[in-house]
Amino acid sequence: MAKSTTGLQWPSIEAVISDLDGVIYRGDAGIADAIQAFQAWQAEGLPFCFVTNNSTHTAEDVVRKLDRFGLAIAPENVVTSAVTTAELIRKTYPGLTRAFVIGARSLVDAVASRGLEVTDRKPEVVVMGLDREITHEKLRIAVEAILSGAVLIGTNPDLLLPTINGFEPGAGAMITAVALATQVKPLIVGKPEPHMIEIALARLKTPRSSTLMIGDQIPTDIQAGKRAGLPTVLVTTGVPSREDPSLLSPDFIVSSLRDIDVGPALAGRRQQRSA
């Protein structure tokens, strides 16, 4: 059952922004209740957009993965931290030309597609995401570059990622190691920062007050939604939450996405179609 942590009633919901890992699937296993909920919302015409801190996937990768679970979406329905990172580098540091990237091919390609040379020779920016082939040599190059003045940018601060069998270290664990070694604070692009939420809102074109943010992690998903001014829902299917009084609490907590009350919005859409 849904529980409000703020005494709020469900808002009028016109659109949904949602995390993926721990909400829609765990590793390669879909979460049945979540898939069914999104299928029902899609059938009723409720718009939604996924925002993922996972920089190892392109939007097209996510489309193919969700299609296997029976949920058909378009690449425009997905905002990734890899693409957002590349765009933010170009916007924030337009004069930089050389980047050293620790991460998956999707992150490397995203950075290169914005006109940056991906290299380990005198990089001006170090970009870090989840790298399942991380080595001491990669870390050494990153540390040396940062100590020589390179900017440190991280795709996301996730310390853990949910898998079908448990959890694995996330990009945040690797970024933290380099940040501690260099004593440099990284610029974080993904949640809890609101950059991806803002991109999703621009695509949905719906009011903040009626666009629901769904996630499984309070430190990232819920904080990003709150910072963007959205009502937030924590679903307890992903990373276990730890008590932290310094963090903003979700407006609602659910054990299944089917507990989310989008009834008024869907009823209004049915009336519009039948008019």
C-alpha cells in the first residue's frame, strides 16, 4: 500500500519521470508490477520519460531492453547520464578539447560526439562513469591528470547498483576513490543533481507540480526530484534506504508501482477521447 510521508494526497498526475535500475528492472530481470504499471499508463496515454544514472547504456540500449520486457518506447523517452555529461561539459567548459574517459563505450562515444578528443595525453577533463574493466593504470592516469589541473566530472554518485542476485559497486565508488586521492571535489552530472530531470521536463512539457518523480534511492532519485520541484515517490524494489536526516524525504512510499494513484488523470484522458 502507498504511504504518504508528508500528509499529502496524491496530486493530479499529468506525466511521470522514472528511474530504471531498481524500479523497472534489477539487472537483466524485469520487475513485473512496474512493467505492468507502465504498460497501463502507456495504454491510457499518460506520458513518461526515464532518467538513468547508468552511463553504460545508450537510449537505444534501454529501448531494446524494455522491449524484451514488453514495454515499447522510443529513444526520446530516455535521458542518460552519458549524453547529459557530454552536453554539460560543452556548456560549462566550452574551451576544453581533450578528455580522458573512464567508463563504458557509450560514455566514450557520447563525449567524442560533442567534439572532444578522447585521449590519455594531457587531458583537460577526466570523465568518470561505471567501468567494469577498471584498472589501476586508468586510476593512475586520472589522478595524474587531475593533480596537473584537469577537471573531474562524474556521471553519477551511485555507490551500489541492484542486480538480479544482489548489488555491485557503482560509478560513485570509483569516483570517490579518485576524489579522495586528489582531494578534488567532482562535478556530478546525474542524480541527485537535477540536470536530467530538467531535460525530461523539457521533453514532456508538463508542469512540475503534476509530474511525478519515481525512484528507488533517496540520496539520488528523490533528491533530484525534490530539487527540481516535483512530487516524489520512493518504490522499495531497489537499493535499501538508510536513514539520513540531512536528506529530503519522499512524498510517498510504495512497494509496487501499481499502488500509485493516477486515476484522476487517466479518467480525464478517457473523457477527452470520448468527447
